[in-house]
Amino acid sequence: MIDVSKDTQMMEAIDRIRASVSGLNLKYFIETYGCQMNEHDSEKLAGMLVACGYTKAEGKNEADLILFNTCCVREHAELRTFGNVGFVKELKQQNPRLILGVCGCMMQQKEVADKLYKRFPFVDMIFGTHELKNFPFMLEKALNNQRVFNITEMDGEVVEGLPAERTPGFSTFINIMYGCNNFCTYCIVPYVRGRERSRNPEDILNEVREVIGQGYSEITLLGQNVNSYNYDGITFPMLLSMVNLVPGLVRLRFMTSHPKDLSDELIDAMASLDKVCKHIHLPVQSGSNEILRRMNRRYTVEHYMELVNKLRSRIADVEITTDIIVGFPGETEEDFQATCELVRNVGYSNAYTFAYSPRQGTIAAAMDEQIPQDEKRRRLNALNAVLAETIPAGNEKYIGYEGDILVEGVDHRDEPLLFGKLSNFKMVYVKGDEKLIGSLVHVRVDGFRFNSLSGRIVE
Ligand code: 5AD
Ligand code: SF4
């Protein structure tokens, strides 16, 4: 473990930058792609920039430093990044002191980073996912007009003590582990985020207390596969029970769970711990055993359904969401229909669906029987049509239901309505006073739209 807050060289670098930019009123803008893990990395980059004396810009136009924190999980994300970085060239011409950086998962792929470095000579900083802790040193170089290109393979570290500028609100994220060991054959994450490593529970608990002190009441614990959290024998259900005890915490969520590692202990913890929410994001990826095998998911449809049934029987009102990939290499029409069938059987409250996107360096990208783009698109549309039926169908049971929502904000689309989620992640819209934002209110449901509910506040 590296504790950056005790790294005097880094503190000195931050002080030097602060002194050199003082009075210049420099602003930063960070554009983040991809998952919550990346969002949270951006909050840490922002935390370091604030420590260096920068303030947040409202848009790219007024920024003196623009960072693109990239994602490479699917091709679409990659193409967007290249396009958006290209656009910024013009801003560089208008503001010569503008520093432009590109970082994150996409830059951890050396060939892609090389390509970007060559194609966009106006990019000042390129760095990978293991370089966050060196950001002040890299910034100092860039401020001295040196081009930065830092991509290292080292991935065994847990870095503590980085300041974070969290998105304001009532809900925030805390990492409990980094990396992934699962090597699902379609997935680039283990290559760009490194091997699995868990944080010390003491550090996690300190961070939980810190964010509660800052006014957050809902925390989502993050990891690629939280079920394999393990720190000196402390497992994920044990960690949940420790966090559950922290005074001031109202709601505790977590993601993502891998079905192969979802234990009975975790189901028991979800059922018994009062702050742990009754929602689980449990990516199934496919409803065909043959495709699951080729994906190296290491569970069967039967095992998955067993988990679903256990969750439903032990946890009242639990809702399940998922991720699904269609058009994986070799997926037959029969395999695809099995996925649609599984979706009908489970009754998800929401699902993120993707067309398989070959990622260079992964096992599946080299498999025979790649599915043509048009066919992947057709299957994606067909699957989304199934979900468009099954998701609203799951709403009917909520008519007359009473529960608490944590009010997140006001929606102004038609008449102003407060919105917030039930413990099980179902969104509910109700009439009410804006002063209720941030508090738990008790509601009764009397209607629904596609994947949200409507109702009113009851005493
Ligand atoms: N193609 C399509 N979808 C993918 N995902 C991960 N890798 C790929 C890929 N190569 C999806 C999975 C995962 C989610 C975060 O992204 O469904 O659960
Ligand atoms: Fe990727 Fe599989 Fe790891 Fe999730 S569990 S990050 S899909 S390799």
C-alpha cells in the first residue's frame, strides 16, 4: 500500500504548482467516459487539481486544463474519444496555455496510446490507469512545456490518501478493491486495470466516516467483482456488516457482483443488515450455457436461476438488474433465444444490453464465428423489445406499495416532481417540497411509467 498523503515529494510538487499558478485563476474540466470506477478516478484527479490551486470550469471553453478520462470496454467509447480529442485542437489554438490530457483505461493499451500520441501532437499528457498517484509530477512537467507519456504495467498497488472532489449530492462511491482476475473472454478490464487487490477495511471505514462527515448519506461500494473482496480473511459480507454500523450512514449499496462468487453469506447480509439496500446488479451476460462457457463466466444458467430464486425467497422486495451481451462469437439463434427466455424468466427491473464488441488482445476477439454487425444489431433490438415488455410488467406489483425514497432532486419535464429511489433501486416520482431533497420520505405508489413508479408522499 502506498499512502500518498505521507509522500513528501508529492506534497512538495503540489506546493510548487500552487505557487507557480497562484493568481492566474486556472480552471480544469474533466470529461469522463465509462463506469463508476472511472468517475471516481476523475474525482481523485479533480481533488489533486484543487490541491494544486485549480478551480472547476463550467465548460471546456473556459478551461486551462482539459482531461479526458477514457474507457475502452467497447469500441464505441474509443471512437468517441478520438473524435472529441480532435475537437479540442481549436481550443488549444485559441488558448495557448491550455493543457490537454488523455488518461484512463484506453490509454493503458499501449498501442492505442501510441496512436493517439502520434495522431494528436497537441495532446500534452497521456497516462495510464496506474499513474494517478503521479499526477502532480506529470502536471508540473506539462506546465513546463514538456510532453508527458506515462504508461506502466505495474498493477499490484493500492494507493491511499489521494484527495477527492466528489460530485455534490447525497450519494457517493467508495472503492473497496481494484482490478479483476476473472478474464471473461470478451473483457479488456483485467488487461487495463490489473490484478485484483482489496483495500484495508480500516481505510474503507475511514473514508466512509469522512464522506458522511461531508454530508453524504448513501454510499455505493465499488469493485469489478465485490464478492471476491478479501483482506486478511475479511470477506465482503463481513465488510458490509462493518460499514453498516457507521453512524450517520442511511443507505449502503454495492456493485458489481459476479454470479460465480455470490455467496449465501452475502444474501444473508443483504437480508439482515438494515442499511444494505435490497438491490443487486448481477450481470448474466447470456442465457446459453455454451456461450457462458465460451465467455469463461464459470456458472450455468441453472446456477444463476438458483441464485435469483434464493435472493427472491430471502430478501423481501429485492430487485435484480443485469448486463447482457448479444452476438458473442458463435452465438446461434438458439443461444440468443435462450437469453430472451432467461430475461422473461428472471423479470429484471432494468438491464444494460450490449452488442459484442471485439477488444484487441482478448481471447474472444480471436475466436472464429464472429457475428456480423447487422445481425448483432438485430439481436440487440430484439432483446431490447423483450425488455420493453418485461420491465413494465414488473411494475404492476407496486400499485399500493409503500416504502421510503431518498429524494435526489426535482424533475421539471412536465409538472415539477421530486424523484428518488426505493431501497431496491426503483425510481419513484412524487409531488412535494424541494426542501425534502436529501431526506428519506415515505411514499405510496399509485402508477408507473417504463421503469419508474409514481406515487405520493404519505405520513
Ligand atoms: N463487448 C460488449 N460488451 C461488453 N461488456 C464488457 N466487455 C464487452 C465487450 N467486449 C459489457 C458487459 C459488462 C459491462 C460492463 O460491459 O456486459 O458487464
Ligand atoms: Fe470484465 Fe469479467 Fe472482470 Fe467483469 S468479471 S471486469 S466482465 S473480466
